[in-house]
Amino acid sequence: MAQVSDWTRVGNDVFYRKAELYTMEWGGGINVEEVLLSGAPYGGPIALTWLQEGRTKHRAPQSPATPTIVIFSAAGVKMGIIKWGNAPLIAMGWTLSEDLLCVQQDGAVSMYDMFGNYKQTFNMGPEAKDTGILSAKVFEGIQGTGVAVLTATHRLYVIANVAEPNPRKYADFPSADVSCWTVLREERALKVLLCQHDVLCWSSAANTRADVVQAPHVTEGVEDPVVIVKVSVSSNQRCIALLSATGKLWLGSSDLLTRFTLHDTRSNVCPRHLAWCGSGSVVLVWEVTLQLVDITGSVATFYLDSPVHVVQELDCVRLVGDTSHHILYKVPHASVETLGIGSMSPGALLVEAHLGYEEESPRAYDCLKLIQGKEEEAVHTCLEAARHDMSVDNVKLLLKSSLFGLTFLPPLEPNTFKDTALKLRILNDLRSKKIGMPLTWQQLERLTLEVALERLVARRFFPVALAIARTLGLETQLVPRILAHWACYKIANTSDKNDEQLARDIHSKLGYTAGISYTEIANCAHSLNRRQLAVKLLGYECRARAQVTGLLRLEERAAALARAQATGDTDLILTVLLDIKRALPLGEFLMVVGGSPLCRAVYARSCAAGAQEALRDLYVQDDNFHEQARLRLLEAYDNKRTDLRLGLLQSTAECFRRAKDELGVQLTEEQMRLLKCQVGLEELHHKSYVNLSLVDTLMQLIRDNHIKDAEKIRADFKITEKRYWYLRVTAHAAANHWQALEQFVKSKKTPPIGYEFVVDACLNNNSQSEAKKYVDKVKDENKAEYLRKCGLVSEAEKFTAESTSSVLNLARVTGFLS
Amino acid sequence: MTVGGRVDFSLVRTASRETLSKLLDGIPGNKAIVWEKELAGSFSLVGDFSYLRSHGVTQMFYLSGEHARSPSVPNIHIVFITKPHTESMDAINVYLRGLPEGSRELHLWLVPRSSLLCERRLQEHGVLGRFTAVTELPLLLFVLESDLVSMEMPGAFREWTVEGDPSAVHAAARALMLLQAVYGLIPSVHGKGTNVAALYDIMVELRREMANNEPQVPSLIDQLIILDRGVDLITPLATQLTYEGLIDLCFGIKNSVVKLPESRLAGGAESEDGVGSLMDTQGAALKPVLLSSSDPLYAGLRDANFSAIGPKLAAHAKQITKEFEERHLAKTVVEMKHFVQKLPRIQAAKQSLALHTSIAEALQEEVGTSSFGAALQHEQQLLRGGIDCDKVPPFIEESIGGKAPLNTVLRLICLQSVINNGLKPKLLEHYKRELVQTYGYHELLTLDNLTRAGLLTAQTQKSNYASMRKTLRLIVDDVNELNPKEISYVHSGYAPLSVSLARAVHSHGWRSITELLTVLPGPTLAEAQHVPRHRRSESVSSDRASSPVVLIFFLGGCTYSEVAALRFLTSKLHENGDPEYVIATTSLINSNSFLQNLSAPLQP
């Protein structure tokens, strides 16, 4: 039968349940009253420190001699110790990433991880340092966790997000004692509410002076100036609770405009804690009495075993006592419906039917009959109740009932049930004493599973996290991250093992899991000053680019270069080469480059784009004269000035000589002679000759009728007779010097180049009549073709000759379009 | 296009689009694109303007080496898209000078990969900081046809032969990994050539890098044959005589688009509308024409020998006329309606016919010149082994004497050198001297480049071309161009060496031609990639009902004649037992562009 006996009725059909989460051992007994305690939300760790003299009447007997902060899991398992040697501690708080923030009296804020390892320190600005801090709050800001401090000079400084610790001064407020204050998060801005006697001040970063308003009346109809001594804002920032020195409680909206209810606690003693339990009620805690005030005005009182600290959660409060850790939450509507005594809702009937079925009683049938047609609703209510119930027995009962109900339904959404069951199992695991993360369903939904897993990893519960990630099918996103965390933890905590062994251990665990980044792990090893290990780990990295850049970071340049070359990725090789170039003197660098053809090509390519001198350095180093000659040649043609070009050609020839390229030397020297010769011709004939080739120069001279010059050059450059004939005929024909052509052709009995060439030269310059003069002398085997070319078709037909090629017959297709 | 059609590269386009969309959508709001002209052309193979517009691209500009004209550039985010070349960075720097600082976000996307060198160049210019992000846009493959993808990296061959820079090999390995990501791991890998082993090593490396994250796709391609261009330097030097090959040779096809002088397109000029005409450098109006198999007429023409084009066009004309004449036969309203429905298709076919008739006429004009015919005759003589390669052939002497275009002369000299396994030192020297004297000293660098590329070398070993010709049946004397039976129709007698090699490898592996392998340059590759059982496709397992698919990767470019030859084999797969071939290449080349790419850009 379901456990409802521990439900406490608060008003009509509203129940609250206080249940024990863990018995606390604290590793040796703690008196909660004597410590300053801060519990992280979402079932996070608990930090506590013993209050120092001056703040309590006598020093606590358990407190150690030196000030110490001890961190426990929510289940009371010790996780870390911080020896506190700094200025007095004012406040502690937890960030969203579960780091502990300790605010000191001098405005310095130190950050530790949950194992008490120091992370960093920042401060709240010079004024806070000079004047000291009265009180401080760590709060959940808009983008991250923030810290607000109140200085002794009544100034407010706020860091909106500890990730960017820039303290900002908030609006000044009337200088008077502040009885209590709190930080309120609005949609886009943070506001601070300060209570000074009977006035309230709103301070923010936006305005220069705080808005001062009268405190709302805490007694119905009476305008009593009261001092507000405690203030609390609900986790969703919508509701606020104000408690007067006279014990009157005001509950309303956080803008102070709407009042939900007034309540008289009938106690002049200021309670130790005032906190919201969800957004529907407020708890006030004196010594061992807890009063719960609903926003409708209903009240319930609980009696506790020991004094407690209250941790306000999204949807509940947790009460951390000397020996036990309790949770107090509102029993959700679905639970009341299904498990509530006397409930006749479909959900309750389904539970009843299930129980009847188990007992083999006809009751099962009767109950099922009653919910006919409403089975789906019943199943959903049971599931809903199961999600929010914190009692394992109840959850079991509800899950079984809904499974029983599902059998009467077509397979609608089997996943809903499966998902719920899976998540409940995860929650159950998280809540276990070993892990100690007492999350409610709602908190898990808000936190998301991914974050919950990250927190598990941060607590070093690697196998559980892995198992959960694999069960959820989140292999690709989460598993590599979890494994990487494990590896880093392993590296940080095993200093004795040798690098080889450790790298192999890590690799044997991680293998080539999809998405695993050995670079990340190597970076971690490097940051822990284990360079050799980092190099070994990088050896397992399979993404070449990551591996090579990682090796470069470790200054393992030779290995990086070898690896880059193996990939064949030229950009990567260049990355390494340029890194080496920065690190080594030029000579040594060039030795490295010259060491492999691939490197040389890649580097040469990078130099070719505008760094020719660097390229020359390389070739000089290599004694590569051929390449040097090419470079000089390119340079020569970059220079339009003849004298400069001549000089560069001279060095080109020199390079060719040293490269033992005889032809290159000859041709280059010839070109220099030609260039000089052309310059002379230009002076003589006032015409442009430079930049023409030898043949073109001759042709130009012939066209311009400077035959003598041409003959001279011909002799100078030892041009063969045949060559000379070709160019002479071509030039004469091109210039339409037909007479000169005829004269020249007749100068020999048969031209050494044949008459065919002469005919073609004429035809190419559109002179059939000239061509005809020579066509008769064409060799017989070509005669038909040449006659046809000259348009003498009838003569051509006399010569029966084959057509040149069968390829070139295109049957013309015309006429069909008209 | 393919008969088998088991592998359709349009999936690659889909993948590219996804990559591009993701990047475009990563920048909110409207954006303007500033890109290199050649990239803009390649991008048109990924998505047209309406696609870009749907992803918020409102304006596009070319990176022309000039300042941005501020008023014309709207005040929105600007995305620069360039290749990772330092020259492009310089152009961006110049462009940015015309753009006031601040107020807009600048992005730089490098295709196909990011480059440290480029970032450093921008840093030197002091403009790197102005960019919000420099991102890699990994568009490695552009789909030209359902069986043909190109990396559009025309500089690849030059880079690794002349400059010794193997960056393109890495890119090619990434492209192959991309293909394997889409079509599954290829179980059998063969290859030949200098860079092939390096390429495969990088592929292994990239696979290792993926560790256990390999995409789980069933294998659709059964074999990969990687051919380094250096293995077959004959084919790119030979004149390709297919219709498409000739169009490329004479006018140049870029990204499936050919720009034709409008004067040449008298009949078909009005057929394509909506495409603005451009001017070429001489000021003659140029008209872009898309060449794709989506036009059924072109699909039938592209891979045919040019001499078959006339009859094919005539037959097509007859067919259209016949269909058009059917209107007289349509008596009833129903028949009339039937005819009217066919009308748009007939109109389109007619326009296409007019277009290709004018293209064919323009080609005929080029092909009909005596210089073209004479060079072709010389080339065929060389290929048949009818010319003594240790002497200067009269045709070459005459061509140099008459100062024929340098590319023509170089092409034939290189062909002589390649089939002769290099020239006698004396002869080589003679050629070099003649060429330098005729075409200018600055061409010395071009000649040096050709030597490095293995096209113009001194002989070290006796030529084995004759035996190769026999073993692989490279020369077929009796070619039927109209109704081809052999792949040699693509060069009217010469069967591309590369394709013959691929065929031999596919049918018998390397063992059948071990002797040849020792004379071809570079290492020989025969590897198996283990494909897990569940990822094997039906054909890899024993089912032989469908023929296997072979991917040929041309490392360093392939010609349209090779494409045509492989398509011809695919179309005959049921008769000859050939597999279905699909083709990937670093770029498409012809003898002109091949040599042009290797020449040194020096001005006298």
C-alpha cells in the first residue's frame, strides 16, 4: 500500500511531505548551529566552515585550530578540505558549474572546485578592498553566477557573471543600516532590494540613485512603521517574502505590487531561515520548529530533530541538519489524485485495480470497469505521479500500475513509459548515497540530462556516467567527453607511472572511440607539465591536422614535419615549415627544407608568390643552378630596360654554365648578342626591333627591305640556308614584295625548300595569281592538290590523286529549315 | 548517358548543394557574393542564381582586380569566394580598398580548402582582421554529366610536374574519399603512375583519420582505376575527333558551356534566350551555349566522330520534318490535339538542330583548313609509326620555317618525343634552338617546362611504342567512323592508350601486361579495401546479373575523346562484357589547353 502517512495537509487538498534523504555522518559529527554552511542548488555539494570567535559566543569544540572549509557531498561524504589562511570569510556560495566561491572581508573572491582545489581569485574592486565588506550574496544571474557585496561604507558592488569578473557599482542608497537585502533577477537586468527600517530601496546598475519605496503594510489595515528583518525571493524570482521584526510575514509578487497573503507568526524571535519552497509557500525555521506558510494563508508546523540549514531549490527546500538531510516538498497534484486517501480519480482506480489484480481479487475488474474509456488518462496520471514522487515504494507502485494500465491500451506511446522509467532509474542512481545528488524530476528536466552527466563526470563517477550515456544513446556527443575527462583525471592523479605505460593505459581504455580527441588529453597532460606523456598521447591522435599542430605546440618540430609529410597535405607541411622558420636560423631552416623534395616544393611554392629572394636563398643553398637560371630568366623578363635585362641575362648564362647546360649557355649568349644587335638596328632604322625573335627580326628587316642587314645577321648567327629560304619567302610574301620574291626564288635553280612552300606562302597572303607562277614546278605527287588550291580545278582533275583524309567530309545539311 | 546507370553522379551535386546551403544559411540575412569568374562558372554546375537567391544571395560581383565601386555594393554581408591562390588574395585586397571599413560583415570562403598561405597573404596586406571568418568550402567535385565529374583544377598536372607541388594529389584523394562517402568504399583499387601511390597513401591516411566514423553506405562502385596523366601523354597530344572533342579544341568548353562567336551562329542565334551575350577579347560578340545530354540531339552527337555528324544531323532533320508533316495527317480534333501537344518538343528539337548545324559548319570551317589537315596527317603518320623519330620530319621543318602557331609545332614535336621515349640529344638540341630562334628566347622556359612534364625529353631508353601499339591494339587501320566498332574511332584510328590500359586492367589485372608496366612511368598500384559484408552491394557479392561499375580517375586531366571512348564501351557492355564506366578527373583537357597550361607566361 502506498505511503501517504507522512503527508501533511496544508489547506484544502494540498499536502506537503518531509522525507529523509540521507543520514548525515559528516565524517565525525557536526553541530549545524556552529557552522557557516552553503549548499549548492540542484542537489550539489555542501561547503561548511566553523564560525570564528566574535561571531559566536564560544568556539565550537569540533572546530579545528586553523580555519578550514570542508566540502561534503549532499549525502555527507567528505570531498575536500580547504585550509583557509586568507582574510576572514564573509560568505560562501556555489556557481552553476559547482565551483565554490568564498567572499573575503577585503573583497577578494576565491574560487575552488568541489574537491577544494584552488582555481582562481578575483576581487570586488578597490573600494571594497579599502573599506571592507559587511555582507555578500552569491546569486544566479542572467548568464551565470554573480556576486554582490555590501561595503562598510554602504555601497553596492556587483559582478554579474563570475566568468567575466568586472565589478560594477550599483546605485547609491540612503546611508543607513541595512537590516537585510537580496538580489533579484529580472528579464534583462539585476536589481538589489535593500531593507532599511521601514523603507525599501531598489538599487540597480542603470540609475545613479536607488528608488526608495515604503515597505508594504504587514498588518491588515494598520499603517505600522515596521522594520523588515528578513527577505527571501523564490527561485523563479516571481515571489517575495518580507518578515518584520514583529513577526509579521508579507507574501507577494516580487515587484511588491500584489499581495498574496499576510501571516502573523506570533513570534518576536527572528527565525534563523526564511526561504521559499517552490513558489507556493514559504518556510520559516527557528531552532527546531519549522513553519510552512502557503500563499493562500494556510499554515502547517513541523518539528525537527535538530537545528537545520535550509537550501532553497527550484521546487522544494532541503533541510541539512546535524545528523540527517531532509527534503520538504509539495505533494504534486497527480500524486494526491492517485494515492490520496479516498480519491476516486481514474488514476487512483487504476492503482486500485492493479493492486486487486496482484491480489487476484475481483476488485480489479470492478475498478477497471469504472475507468472504462479513461484508461489513457489514468495511465498518464500514474506516470505523472511516479515522476514526482520521491518515495521509491510509491514510484514502484505507480509505475507498475501504469504498466498494467498500458496493457488495456493500443500501443500509443510506449516511449513515454520507457523514457519515464529510464529517467527515474537515473534519478534513483543519482540520489544514491554514493553519488549523493538528490535531484527531483523537475530539477533534472531543468538541468537537462547532459548537464547532469557532466556533473557526474565532475564528481569522477566515470563508469556510471558512461553507462548512462550509452543507455541513452548519446554515444557520439557525450561518451568521448566523459572518456577525455577520465583520462585527464587519470593523468593528474597518477604521477608515479611512467609515460609510456600511462599513455598505453589511456589508449587501451579509449581506443578509437568516435569523437575522441587525443589532442585535448595531450593538452591536459602538457598543462600538467608532462610533456613526454603529451607527445606519446598525440601519437594516438588520428586527425592529422590536430596532431601536427599539437606537436608544434609541444615544439616537437621534427616529429610534426614527418607527420605532416606523411599526410601529403601541403598546407599542413607549410604550417610546420613556417613554424620551423620562426624557430631556427635561416641556414638550418634551409637545410631542413632541402632535406626532402616535398618540403622543398611546398616551400618553393610559398615563395614563388612574391618572395623570390627567399626562393633564391633555397636554391643557392642547394647548389641548384638550373633553378637559379630559371629565376634569373624570369627576372630578366620582368625588367623592360635593355641594359638591366642584358645584365640579368649575363647572370642567367652564368647559372646555366654552372648547371652544365651548354645549350642554355649558347642560347642565352645568342640572345644577348641579338639584343645588342637589335638595339643597334633600332638606332639605325628608327624602328622597334627589341623583343622580336631572331627569325622575326630577320623577317622584319626583309619586309623593310634592309636585305643587307638581314644577310649580315644571317651570317653572324649562322643561319642555315634552308632556314633563311623559309623566312625570306615568308617575309617577301607577307610584305607582298612579289617581284623580290620571284627574284629570290629564281636565284637558285630549285629552291632548297621546294616550290610547295612558295605556293603556300603566296596563297596564305591571298595571291592566287602569284601562286600560279610557281605551281607548275611543284612535284608531281603534290600537283593535283596544289592545282586545286590555286583554283585550277580542271587541270587538277587530270591528276588523279587521292583526297588527303577521309576524316574531313562533312555532309552539309541545309535547306530543311526554310 | 550511361546504359547501366547504376552510379549517377547527381548525388554528388546534392551533397555539394547541402554543403553550400549550410554555409550560406549560416550567415543570416541578405548577402552579396564576390567571386572569381572561373569559380562562378563552376558554381553554376552546383546551383543556379535562383537557388542562390533562395538562400539570401541578392547580388553577385566578379573579383576583377579592381577596387570595389562602393555605391554599387549594397550595405549587406559580403562573401568572397575564391580559390586558395595568393593572386586571389591580392585581388581581394585591391577590392577591399574601395570598400569603407566597418558596417558590414566580410566572409571569405576558399574552394576547395582553406590555406595558411592565403591567410598569411591577407595578413601581410593587413586586411585579415576585417574578415569575420575565413572558411573552407569543400566543393571538390563538379558534376558535368551523370557519369562524369571534374575537380575543375586545370593547373593540377602543371603543379606537380613543373613546380613539384603535389597539393592537387591531396585534393584528389579528398575527392575520392567524397565519392566513397556517397557511393561506398570501393573494394578494388588499381593505378599506375608517378603520383598514384602517394594518392593512395593519402586515401589510407584520410580513412584512418575517420577512424570508426566512416559513412555506412553500401558499395556501388566495384573498382577504382587511377591513371596518372604521365602514363599516357600520347592521348592529350592527339587530335580528338569527336564532335564534343572538336568543339572543345576549337572553341573551348568550360563548365559544360561553350562560348561561340555570334557571327558563327547565324541560324541558331535566337534559339537560346535569356542568356546575355558577352564580348570576347577581340570585341566579337560571344554567345554562351550549354552543352548537355539533357538535349537529346546533343546526347546523340557529342561522342560521335565528326564525320558522322553530317549524316546524323541529316537523319535528325528528316525525322523532324516527318513529325512536323504529321499535321496534315491529323484529321480529327483528337489527332490535332495530339499533334499540338507534341509541338513544343518538335520546336525545341528544331532549334537544337539549327544550333548544332551551325556549330558543325563552324567546326567544318576550322577542320577544313589545309593546316589542320596537314597536321592531322602528320600526327596519324607518327602514331602509326610511319615516321622516323630520330630525324626532323619535313612537315615539322616546314611548319617552323613558316612559323606555324607554336602550339601546333610543339604538339607534334612532343608527340614525336613521347612515342619515341625521348629524342636523340642532337635532335632535341636542334629543335630547341630552332624554336627559340623562331618564337623567341623567352619560350626557353616553356621548353624547360615541357621537359619537366616528360613531354620533351632526351632519349634514355629505346622506344617501346611499337610493342605497346601491338599489345594494346592502339592503332586500327580500318576505322568505321559512322558506325564504330572500336574505340579508336574517337581519334579516327588511334585508340587512347589510357582507355586501353584501363580495359586491360579491368579484365585481367596488371598481370596480363607486366612487360608494359615496367616501361610506363611510376609505380603500379593494386590494393584491396576491405568492405564489411553488410555494406557490399549485390554486384560485389556473387550476383552477376548487372555488370560491375568501374570508376576511372584521371589524375591530371582527361580528354573528351577518352570520355567518349569509355562511354562507347559502356554502351556496348552487353556485347563485349565491358563494365559500366564512370569517370572522374582533375579537369577536362585537349591538346591546346594541355600545352597552354604548361607554357610559361612570359611576355617578350
